[in-house]
Amino acid sequence: MEEIVSRFDPARPVLIAGPTASGKSALALAIAEQQGGVIINADAIQVFDDWRVLTARPSVEDEARAPHALYGHIPGTQAYSVGHWLREVGPLLPGDRPIFVGGTGLYLTALTEGLADIPPTPPQVRAEGEALLQEKGLAAMIAQLDAASLARIDQQNPARVARAWEVLQATGRGIADWQDDTPPPLLPLAEAQPLVLDAPKDWLTPRIETRFRQMVKTGALDEARANRATWSPTLPSAKAIGAAELMAHLDGDISLDDAIDRATILTRQFAKRQRTWFRARMGAWPKLSPAELA
């Protein structure tokens, strides 16, 4: 680990991406302890305050070893987006050297590439779009899009088409126009030291298969009990993998072993999506095998 840390310039920001259970947080902590800096969360679920163990947020002990920011500071009932995150990151950049770490690729690409400031879609517009898709199909939605956006989006992807349609209906501007008007990034990639922990499936899967059971042993089930009275699957923090399964166990619907097995499968699927994102959007980032961190 010390040799890997020595590869980083202590004067420049660090960006660490990687799938769940790949050792990102341990590397960030080692860099902060040996070279200084503040560890800034780039994980969309670790911002919430109601799940520490389940979301693998740094422990209280780890937080005491180096400065941390944007962890567990948002109520689980409050919506939080990449736009919120960027607005909170901005004031942190002029301070101590930032060490960004997380598995939410969109946060890191928005930081280094910029993010179009598209207003939120009103619920009624989304409902109209869903009705249009259901009643007339994807072709009808495509027919209403502007040419520039049509040329840019994947027309075979209903989610991409629906997003473009919603933006046009809600703002009167095509999504391509919004994207072309993207402000400059807060931290251009050339000014940072990016790294992707490239964890192969055969290395990562065994770690994932033992990790959730270990989380249960170290407090995840206690967290679920503490959150049970206010739990709802509609909460923003309910996206934490394993939360619904632990609640189902507490309700007597499934055994603890079944909850662990289901959560493990969901984690493997999530890690696969993360790896796909990193290959598609961070292909030029330097890569490191997490096995080298051992």
C-alpha cells in the first residue's frame, strides 16, 4: 500500500473510482494519512445518515484518522442528486487537497466533465410521458423530439428517449441544447490524479459473498431495527442494497439467510453495472488491480 500511495503527487487532487467492495476507502484513507488531504465522498448512498454499516460508510474510528466530508450528512428522507453533490463540493475545492472516493461514476464524471444544469422534471410531465409510452409506444415519443437530440440519444433505449422527451416538454429546449450549454467542470480531469480500481469478477465476487454477512454481524441488522419505525421503500435512502431484504426479515417474511443471499445477489449485479459504467465512461483513467493493495 505504501508503494502505491507514493505514486501520488501530494499537491494534486485524487479521484478514486471502483466497484463496491474493491477497497476504495482503504486506499483513500492511506493516502490521507500518509500525504494529507480531506476524503470526500462520491457515493450516492453514503450521503444518507440512516445507514452507516449497510452502505459501508467509513467507521467512526476511520473518520477520526483523517478528515472526511459529505458522509452521512443528509436525512434519509431527503432527495439528493448529483446536482446537490456538485453544489456541496464546490466550496470544498479551495481547501485542503481533496481525495474523492466512491462508486457513483456519475458524480465523478460530472465533477471532471461538467453537468448540464437541467431543471427537475415536474411530476405531471413525467406522468404524461409514461401515459404516452403506454398508449402509443416509443415511436410516438420519438416523433415529438427535436432533431439535434434525436441524433445524440440511443433511440432504442426507452429511458433515454423518455428523458429527452421530458426535458423538451418541461423546458422547451432539447436535451442536446442543454448538454451543449454545460458549464465547465469544477475539477478538470487533467488537473487531478484519477484512478479506477479494476476489480475482475473472479476476484470481487468472493469478497461480495462474505461482505454482507459480515455487515450483518457488525451492525447492519441493528441499523435495520433502528430504522424500522420510519422505513418506507419510497425513501431516498431505501436504495441502499440490502435494506429492503433486512426489513423483510424483521417482518418475518424471509429468513436471515435468505435476506443475506438476496442482498448478495443484488450487490453482485450492482458491481457489474458499476464495472460497465467505468469501462464506458472512464476508459482513459489509469487502472489498478485492487489485489495490489493487499
